Amino acid sequence: MFTVDWFRDKRVTVMGLGIHGGGVGIAKWLRRHGAKVTATDLRDQHALASSIEELERTYLEEVRTIGKHRMHRIRYVLGAHPEELFTDADMVIRNPAVPRDHRLLSLAKKNGVPVESDISLFFMLCPFPIAGVSGTKGKTTTTTMLAAMCKEKDSRTVIGGNIRISPLDKLDRLLALAEKKRTAPPPIVLELSSWQLEGLERHRMSPHVGVITTIVEDHLDRYADMDDYARAKELCVAFQQKGDVAVLNADNERTAAIGTWHGLIKDAPNAGRRLWFSVRPLGKGDGCYLSGGKIMLKEGKVRVSVAPVSSIKLPGDHNRSNVLAAVAAAHAMGVPMSAIRKVVRSFKGVPYRLEDLGVKRGARFVNDTAATAPDASVAAMVAFGGKKKKRVVLIAGGADKNLRFDAWAKAVKKHVKHLVLFDGSATPKMEVALANAGAETSRAGARSMRDAFTEAVRHAVRGDIVLLSPGCASFGIFKNEFDRGDQFTAAFKRLR
């Protein structure tokens, strides 16, 4: 374990500065606490311009308050990863995008250099209990909704993690709060990817309230198989202690197996209390479920009606499951029922996830760019698919993550009237799956968002849904899935 004072004058290599905020957040925090930071990334200065500008701007601001003599300016090594940055450092910080088995990380460990992440440092240094949300699908929606419920109780609520907000931005304030001995702990809600969870394993740490929404196929380009991937997700609850709470999906085979402690981490204590959530009435166990058109909470023999199912504003059955997860976790965190009910009735979702942009030319446009796996795209098609008539114009395709598209192709056949596929490594697999499913859906290719959007608009008529739900990673044509979504939104705004 490390303390804040340990970092003064230590040489710390941040591997993967990135443009999502995580690398920037940890670099800023390390700099504030006197570390000698070297940020290294294979991309060049042009690609990382926004991150570097943010670090340099905040350096000038912090020098005025902290003092130049207590801070070291960040050094940038771009376009390469020199080995000495990993063998001669006091610590290496791994960006989540860096594979866990990267040769240079192994080299650092061989030389006795600890490899950490922004999340592992936050867990080690944070003085208050942490709620963490993970899962293949639904984690951002569940995290945001849970944080909104907590904010109704306590305006000091901290939200961060894989949601493009570094929790280290709030760590110093939390440490200062902890020094006030009688201060009640503020709620802390983090979205945790499988890669971020991996950084907690060697410390045998899990969130005090751990939520796993679903575990289905994803990231098989980074993991050996589904067991390997599911094992990483299991870390969200594996090392919980007595008094902790695991909130698990009773409707998902993988999470149900973890919930009965038939997980893949054999030496884990699995000591947390279990709360289930399900779109069907629960048998044994406590938790949140749907019954008789109502959201219900069950604890022992007590059953409480939370709100009518009709009050949920999020589209799709999968979002009902996300709402149940958030309700169960908020209840476990002591959030009053009045606050839970208020958010259930008012929450309208988050950007990039079934985001309703509005109606133009009689068609509705929906930005679901965060659907980077086939199952997520299927859920979107089901949410907007017509019962009698196909009304979805789907924009999909992109980079392959070694996933299967059989179920996706069947959903296209059932719900999609016209399909636009981006050029990418996954597109040939999608075409094969469509042929195997007998999907004769008309379709076209696209090499840019402009091409894809123009083609989609050409085929959309009044009452249709123009749906960006790629089912693939974004690399190739776009910087990331958010760039892909931003281009879709920009094209919608330009449409007359």
C-alpha cells in the first residue's frame, strides 16, 4: 500500500496518456503531489494535442497555488516506449487500453517496479467506502442513475471511473474530508471496466457495493475466452468482505453463477451479502424485481413497491434491468426511497446510449454509438423494432473484437429495413452472418460518417428510426466511439 507522501520526487511512468481523461487525470494528480512524471504514448503530439494542452494549462494554474518548487513539469515521450522508462522508474501507471500482458509491463515487474492504474491508486488511497458498477452492457447507465439517486441524498456524491471522469480529480477533497473525523462519508460511485478491475486483483480489493449488470461476449480480442473475460468482471465482487454487498443479475447465466459463488476466482472470499435484480419475480434471496407492472424491493419478508414500470422513461427491456440494478444498489447504500423514486421517474438516460436526438423529415434519430458489441446492438434493434413493420434504418459495423454476429444478423433480419455498414475488419464477418441468417435486408457500405448518414437518410421515411448502433469497436474510421457518436450528432444537426 502507498501513501500520498510516497509519491514526492518519485519517477513515475504513465503508459498511455490517451484522450479519454484517465491518463490526464492520473498525470495531474501525480504532478500535484510532487512526482516526476513521464507520459509515454505511441501516438504523436498531434493526436494527443487535447490531452497535452490540458496538462500544460493546468500546470500554469497549479504553480500559482502549489508553488513551482513543489511540482515537476511533465515530460512527454511520444511515438515510442523506451525500455528505460519501465526499468528505471519507481512506478508505472498502466492506461486501461494497454494490454495486461504487454512486454514492457512484464519487464517493469521483473525489475521490481510496481505497475498500478488510476483506479488501483484511488482504491488504496480513498478513505471512504466505494460503490463500483461493472458489466458488459448497462454499466454507464446504471452508474449514472445510481449516482443521481445518491446525489438526491448527498450533494457531495462523487462519480467517476470508466465514465471518462478520473476519480483522482476528487481524491484530495475526499482526503481533506476524512481529516474532519465527524464528517459522514460521501457516496462514491465508479464505473469499472474489466481492465480497471484487473488492477485491483493483486491488492485483493473489490468495491464495498459491487454491481455486475451482465456478462456476455465482448473484448475477446483482449481475452483468451469467455471464462477469462468473465473472471475479470468477477473481480468487482470477488474480494468483498463481511458487510459488503454484491448486486447481481439473476437473469444472466454468468452473473448468476458468481452469485452462487461458483465463480472463476477460487481463492476469493466472496463474503459479501447478495442482492439480486431480475425482470421476473425473485424466488429465493433479496433484491429488486418486476411484478404486476411494478418495481418491487424484497428484503426478507418485507416487500416494498418502488414505482410503476410505466414510469421508466428509458427505452428497451435491457434498460429496465439497469434501473433495477441501480435501485437495488441505492437501497444497499442507504439512499431513501423518496430519492430512489424521484430518479426512477425522471431519469432520461445518458449521451451516446440510445440517445434520442429528435425527429427530422419525419424520422427519429438515435445515437447508440456506445453499443460496441453485437448484443448491445441487438438490444437497440429490439427496443425500436416495429411489431408489424420494419422501421429501423441501422448504421453499424467497424473493428472486430473477435465476437460472433449470429444473433445480431437474426435481429437485423427481423427489425431492419435498410442497413449501412462501415468499412472495417468486422464487416466481412457481419456479411457472412447475414447470409447465414438468410437476411435479405438491403444494405450499402460507407467509408465515413458522412457517407453512412447520407445513405441512411435516403432510405428513411416518416415513422422510421435512423439508429447508429454499430455492434463493433470504432477504430479505423474514427478516433473512438465518442468521436463516432459526435459525428453522427453533428450530421443530424446539419440536416435541414
